[in-house]
Amino acid sequence: ETGVTQTPRHLVMGMTNKKSLKCEQHLGHNAMYWYKQSAKKPLELMFVYSLEERVENNSVPSRFSPECPNSSHLFLHLHTLQPEDSALYLCASSQLETSTGELFFGEGSRLTVL
Amino acid sequence: AQSVAQPEDQVNVAEGNPLTVKCTYSVSGNPYLFWYVQYPNRGLQFLLKYITGDNLVKGSYGFEAEFNKSQTSFHLKKPSALVSDSALYFCAVRDRGSNSGYALNFGKGTSLLVTP
């Protein structure tokens, strides 16, 4: 157990659906991240939240909408996705004050868009 | 900009033999470097990191990595591979002078296959 829990682990949705991915960290960290993992490509950083404020948005399409209601929870709201959005979505957390610190990852949510 | 390159998609090694998984980095300043491992259907697990000091870093499960500034490399090594080491390995970097937050930039991963 890494202390970062993601739900659901698997999600299948149509292009017109609205769904959400949830991430919860039990490590007392104050920064949270969403990464997208596609086969044979580098992990793509999507969003960074620092102290519950979004500090980075790497040109992610608006059909992905993050939400960070508190330092322990992070959501990724999904709306009118495309088949190429099918991927493993990884949540991570870290402690800001330790800038050398590693990220702690959840086990990911496998998304399939039909 | 900061980035890492993992030149090999796959590395094959026989159990008991030494293994090396290659990583080179590019940053404008001095780097923080990391290795992570991902087992099937799991998230990424931290193995080791280089911050400063000794160029040889020891990590989990008997892995180590050598920081080489002149070659801008941070190769992952293990003296004797186990079948259970078979997994996907990711190298990651953060420029210690970066203002881009605390996120890490990852490579595309190298699949390690250890055969009995």
C-alpha cells in the first residue's frame, strides 16, 4: 500500500458520458498530481495542485476537469471524451517542503472510451 | 526544459546475470534524478533517487544507480537479476532550479524481462 487510493480501478465509458475519477491520499501531503500513461509514451503530467490550488495545467483539453476540494482528495471529471483518451490515469502526492522528495503513486484508473 | 530519455524499449537478461537499464537526462541546471518500477496493473513504486553527494545511489530490492554528470546519465543497475525483477522501469528528473513546481518528468519506460 502506497497511501494513495484511486477509484474506480477500471472504467468504461461512451463518448457522451460524464464520469469522475477519484484519488485520496492518507500521507498528509500537500501536493497532488494527475498523470496520463499511454503505452510506449512518457508519462504525461496533466495537472498539479499545491495547497489545493491548481499550479500547473499542461495544455490539457477542457474535457478533463480537475477538482481538489481539500489536500487529501483529488478528482478528475471526464466529459465527452475521445477514444484516444483511453489510458491509465495515475494520481500521485508529495510533500512540498521536501522539494527533493519523491512522488507517491496510486495504482491507477484504467479508462476505456468506446 | 527538463527531460529524460530511455533509449531501450526492452531489456532481456538471464536470471543471475547483472542488469543495466539506461537513462540520460537533459536539464538546464543540476538535476534531481529518480527511478521508479511498475509491476503489471499497479502504480509506480519509488526505487531510488539522486540528490547530491555520492554518485552511486543504493535503493530498494538491491538496485543501485550511478550518476554521471559528464555523460548526463543515471543508469539503473543490479548485480544479479531475479525473475521477479521483470517489470516496467521509469527514469524521472526534476531540475532543482525549476519553477515548474515539484512534478517529475518521466521517460517512456523500459520493460525488463528476466528469464529463468
